[in-house]
Amino acid sequence: MRYETIQGLSIPKIGFGTWRIGGDSRADPTRDARSLAALCSALELGYTHFDTAEAYAAGHAEELLGQAIRLSGLKRDALLITSKVSSEHLGYAGVLQSCENSLLRLGMDYLDLYLIHWPGRGMHLAETFRALNKLVNDGKVRRLGVSNFDRKLLEEAVALSETPLLTNQVSYSLPDRTCVENGVLAYCQENDILLTAYSPIKRRFINDNKPLQELASRRGVTPQQIALAWLVQQPRVITIPMSFDLGHQAQNLVAADLVLTGAEMIPFARGKRN
Ligand SMILES: NC(=O)c1ccc[n+]([C@@H]2O[C@H](COP(=O)([O-])OP(=O)(O)OC[C@H]3O[C@@H](n4cnc5c(N)ncnc54)[C@H](OP(=O)(O)O)[C@@H]3O)[C@@H](O)[C@H]2O)c1
């Protein structure tokens, strides 16, 4: 596994997402066996960074993640757990309460990384960060970050965070270059901030993309692995694919070690949406 060394931390280039674990926006206990099996296999395979949120399955994803980690017998400090506060809880008291609830559901006494999930309409970012900074000072959260922030909001967050902001989690994939176009990636790279790429695997794009499929078959890997390798080869970029499938989970994990040559990267160069 390749790591990104940043702000004195070593973060795996590929972690595991938990959206759709335990349900969608609502908890769906009928999926528990499948969800737990997916989390347990990810832990067994060696994923150490897990990305969750209070919004995922209305908190049930966090409950299942905590359960899977306890079943694994792994030590808490071997793992990096990210969770997120939803945009409707960004007031001072709301942030503190949301974090407490996430910790309870996970069965943990601290989060490695706590993010603002989405900027809220009419949010008062200074108030939100007053609470986030308190969580760090109280030892409930190790590091802070944001998600879905544009460059202007990201700069505001950087200024308000008393500890160096660790990440902005945004959609980034071969077909979705918004963070390149709006300057967010460049800002992260210039300011020692991780860009965590979510939704890195785009099924329709991959199925329709001949150069990607040809490169994958030349390299003896899958197009999804090329898509992940393309992301994590970029400085300061990590990603968090999600899969229920044991084979896909294993393929995604080893994609972190797949190195593409300069020539192999050319068909996917900036601006080319082939
Ligand atoms: N901050 C935010 O607002 C935000 C938004 C969206 C997502 N996220 C986070 O990012 C994580 C990942 O994003 P995502 O779940 O939207 O999308 P994703 O990981 O890009 O895609 C998941 C889909 O790809 C398939 N897949 C995964 N690996 C594959 C492989 N090697 N070969 C073939 N198919 C594969 C999965 O199917 P199988 O199960 O069949 O493998 C699943 O249908 C989420 O789980 C969540 O933690 C954050």
C-alpha cells in the first residue's frame, strides 16, 4: 500500500467508503448481514482507513462499522476513522452533539478525522469551527476537514481551523474533473491539504471508454484499477472506493501500488474527456 505523508501523518492512498452500508439515507436492517460481511472482509484484506458519516443509513453505517471493527479484534490505533457532521447540524451545539452521537454509534472515544459533510445554507462557519476546534481540544477528534467545499470556502475553513485542516473530500474521477477546473486540487496541493476523492469509480464511463479498457488489458488489470491508480498517482490525492464484493475490494486495495507511466497517463490528461 502506498501512503500519503502529510502534516506528520501517513495516510493510505486507498481507503474504504461506507455509503450504502446499512441502508441508503435510512437504516435498512435487512442489509445488515451483507453490510457486515463487506466491512469484515475489508478489514481482513487490510483496509485501515474507513470513511463514514452520521448521514449514512441515518447513523446505521457507523453502528455496523463499529461492530465490524470490534469483531476484527484490531486495535483502535491501527485504524483511521473518518466521520462527518451533516449540514443541518452545523450550529455550535449541533456539532458537539453530532460528534458525541457518532462516537456512541461507533463505540469509540475519538475520531481520527471529522469533516463538515456539505456546506449548509446560511451556515456560520466561524461558529461551526468554534465547536470543531473544541472537539480537537477535548481529544474527541484528532484532525479536522471539510467536504464539498469550493476554493473560497476552503480558504475560510483553513483560516478558522486552529489545527492544520487535513482534507477536503470532493468528487473526483476520470470523468469528473470539477476540482481541477475550480482550483480546489491546486489549492490543496499548494497548501499541504489532502484531497480525498469520492465516487472514484464511474461504471458508465468505464464501460464506454475504449482507451481505458485497452490500457487495463495491456497491464493485466481492470479498468477500475486504472481509474483508481490514475487518482492516487497524483500528489496529495487519496481515494475511498466502496464495494460489497470481496474480489473488487481486493482489486481496489492493490490498485494503490499500480504505477502508470507518463505515456499511459497521456490519454487521460487534463481536458481530455474521452
Ligand atoms: N463526502 C461526500 O459527499 C460523499 C459523497 C459520495 C460518496 N462519499 C464517500 O465515498 C465513498 C465512495 O464513493 P461511492 O460509494 O459513491 O462510489 P464508488 O466507490 O466510486 O463506486 C461504488 C460502486 O462501484 C462498484 N465497484 C467498486 N469497486 C469496483 C471494482 N473494482 N470493479 C467493479 N466495480 C466496482 C461497486 O459495486 P460492487 O459493490 O459490486 O463492487 C459500487 O457499485 C462512499 O462510500 C462514501 O464513503 C462521500
